[in-house]
Amino acid sequence: MDISKLALLCDIADTKNLTVSADRMGYTQSGVSHAISKLETELGVSLLRRTKRGVELTSDGEMLMPYIRLVVSHYNRMDEIVDSILGLQRGSICIGSYCSIASQWLPAILRQFQQYYPSITISIREGGMQDIEQWLTEGRIDFGFLSWRREQNYKFIALARDPLYAITSKDLSLPEAYLDTFPLSAFSDYPFIASENGVDYDVSVAMEQAGISPDISFKCRDDHTIVPMVENNLGISLLPGMFLKGQNNIRKIPVSPCTVRTLGIGILSEKTLSVAAKAFIHLSRKVISEFDNPLE
């Protein structure tokens, strides 16, 4: 027995209109009549009768309808489960990410994900805040790792807090008090090496909120370029703690007032996420919660 015919009968029982159900279920008018006629022949009972207002179930149809709905419901549920199983056995995910997240978080997440779902292909696009938001809006990525901001057109899943640090060369002469806590206001007193606009959104916001206009000596597209420039006394900078892990050739100083960015995952809608993408996000939350910078 064709499950699609049973589903069609359920819809007709709801609409009481063959034309409406034909449109909703993708049948022609004659196709609906043929399908119901064939179903009645298979079951050996009459299911519908015409009325002045359209059609309605016969008494036999009324008796059978609860069971028919149950069959259709269980079939649809089974179909969903099969799709979920297959969705984790094949497919692909495209992720947008900051460079710092790509280097610090993603290796651990990817290692576990591939152990569970080895057939899922994953591609990563690295960029700044504006890049990731644009890719997300344009559908070029399934979701993006980025930082929270007040105005955003997507759902944000918070994962961890990441403080910003002042960085200087180890031999730069600083007031003794600055060695423990570097005032944000002091950034205007030294040549500053900045990320290009849109690359490091959080640094720009921190400066704006503090009312600071640093003396920018260089702008870099890649934060990796900033660190060796600072090391060589070409200026100082402000960078996230996650990015600075393992950077031992420079001086890293907490800033005052304390400035922290909230990192997480941006998605347009949970409804549009693939099964594989949902599984990756679920695993990401688990793995990141075990790191040393989770949400408090």
C-alpha cells in the first residue's frame, strides 16, 4: 500500500476539498480521484462521499482514519530518523571562523568530530567579523565562530569569554605600574599597531568605548603579523588572549578597565541547519566547556 495515498486521504479529511488537497499534496485533480479510487479498491471499502460543500469521510472512512493517521505519523517519524542517520554518514559542513578560534578551538573539535562522523567533509573559511557575518547572510557558510555584538541579524550561541591584553616588546621601557595593569588610556602614548577595520572588531570596540584614538603606526590584515612587529619594537598593540597563547617572545599585560569579548557561534536559524551541522555545534559546546576559558 502506497503511504502517499494514505497521506493524501488524511489531507482530504482535513480540507474536505479535493482541489485544495491536490494543490497541497502535488496532485492533479484527476490524479487525486485516481489515487483515492485505487486506495478504496485495495482496502475494499468506500472512503469518501461527495457533498454540496465538497467531500467527507464515509462511516467506514471515519472508523479507519485514526489508524491511517497513526500509520502516516509513524512512517514520517521513521523517515526523519533515516534522514538523520544518513545525514551523519555523508555530507559536508562549511564553517566561518576567526583565525584565533581556528587555531585554538577547532583542532580539538575536529579531531573528535571525525572520530564520530568520518564521512562528513568539513571546510573552514577564516576571516574577520564582517567577513563571517557576510558569509553567514549570503549562505556561504553553515555557521560561524565569532564574537557577540549588540546589533546582529543572527542567533548567537555564547561559548566562552576571552580577555584582551596589551602586548609590548620585552625590552620596551614602561612605568612600573603599567607592568601589572596597562591602562587603555595609555595606548595613545605609544605607536600602535592595529588590525584592519572589520578584522578585529572587539579591539576597535574597546578603543571606542574607552574614548581612545591610538597613534596608529601600522595596520595589518593578519594578527600574526602584529606579534613580530611588536617584538621588534615597532609599536604596541591590543589582542585577544586566545590568540596570544604560546606567544612567549612578547610581554602580555592585562588592561584596565578589564576588556573581555564573548565568543560563540552565529547561526541564521536552527531550522535550516543540517543534521551534521547541528551535531558539530553540539560537540563544540561540549569540547569548549572543558577548556580553561568557558563562560562563568
